Amino acid sequence: LSPIEPAEDDASNGGNQSLRVLLYATGVFFFLAAVGAYSLIIATNCFTSRFDRPYFKAFKSRIYGAMLVVMSGLMVSAICVLHASLIPYFERANIPDQYGFAAIAIAVGIVEFLLLGLFDIFSPIERVLPVKRQRARGLPESFIKTGIAMGISDPDQSSVRKTVVEDDEGLLWITPGTISYRGDAEDFDVGVGQFVEIERRVDPWSMAALGGVVHTILHVRRGDGSTRRIRFHPYGLWTMRSRAMAADALAEQLTAWYNEAAAALQKETQVRTDLG
């Protein structure tokens, strides 16, 4: 029997070696495919070319699909490469190959999920699209340059079933006496008299929650006396940590804006009273 055993081991090792080569090749292929797809998505603004009409509703579906394609490619690549690298260790530990593969897939899936909560891989597009849209609408270039890229959403609607939390995206201006927003499908201006309060709240069903983003929610009084809540999402930032800091800075800016505008309005009212 002894002459046969080495032959069986050699055959087994040869089979495993072929499998490892195949896994490495597959991993490299999916990695290059994911990088190529990502480059194409960034270069084409996720296949968005018309900015003379609202684009965001259709864009949300495309960007979600793009994220699935890129992240799935990277996930398959990582699983294949790790599996190929760890096959010898699984053999020495007598761990069945299918169990090792399952453990790798689960670990890679968890890591990828956490990375999605920490990084925004499509931030370059977020900086560009609102500018292109407002430029197509005819806003002056000097005005566009001072705008803050911002997404908005309704905090009264659950984010559980949304592929993209934001309902609209555009540019925000905080000027003395007025907060102005010009978006893809919605515009609004908020004066001091419409301001009610600023609320800070985490959206537990969004990926931003993993990055510690506490959203700024502006309460605005409508013409009929009811109150609208507008949740802001800072755009164009690579990390969720940066988004969290931008959300904090926005809350401070809005608070300072209201305090200064309210003080100016009160002073103006007092002057008119004195003159009267």
C-alpha cells in the first residue's frame, strides 16, 4: 500500500494546485471587472448626460445597481483570492473545503458591509451632478460656486425600503436672512419667520448610521401653519466620518444663521417701533 499513498497525495495536491490557480485567476478577473465598472460609472456620472430636466429619480435606481455590481465584483474577488490562499491551511487543520469557503464568504460579506458604512465610493459623482443640474437651469456660475452640495429627505418616511435615502439632491446657500435650496426637482427658501427649530437625529436604517452621522433636521413653518421637517445629507465626501463632521458643522451654521438673523430682525423691529 505504501507505494500507492504518495501517488494519491500527489494527485490530491495537483488537484488543489489547479483549483488554487483557477481561484486566483477568477479573483483577478472579478477585481479588474469591478475596477473597470467603477471607472466607467465615474466617467459617465453613472450614465447620466441630460441635466436640462430632472434626473434624480431614475439616477437613484442606476446608482444602486452600480453599487451592487462594483461591490459584488470586489466581494467575489476577495473570496476567491482568500480561499485560494487558505486552502493549504484548511487541509492541515482538516477543515472541509466547503466550510472554509462559507466562513470566508461570511467574513468578506461582513467586512464589505462595514466598509460601505464607513466610505462613500461614489462621492465624486455627488459633487458633480448638482452643479451640472443647476448650471443647466441657468444659475450664475458665481452663485453655483458658493453652494454646498446637499441631499434632502423626509425624516417622517422610513428609510427601510429605500435603496437611496435621499429624495432630492442639489445646492444649499446660507445667506443673511434666508436659507436657499435649489435641487433637481425641488426649490425652497426659508426665512427667519419660517424657522421653528433644529433637530439632530441618527437615521438607524441608513448606512450613514454606521459612520456615526447625526443628521441635521430643519423644522420649517409652512404657509398654512403646519410644520415641515427637512433632513439634510452633506454630499461629496469620501468618508462617513467626514459626513458626520459636515453634519455637525451644518447644524452650527444654521443655529448661528438663525441667531444672527433673529437679532437683526429684532433690532430692525425695535428701530421701527422707536421711530413710530
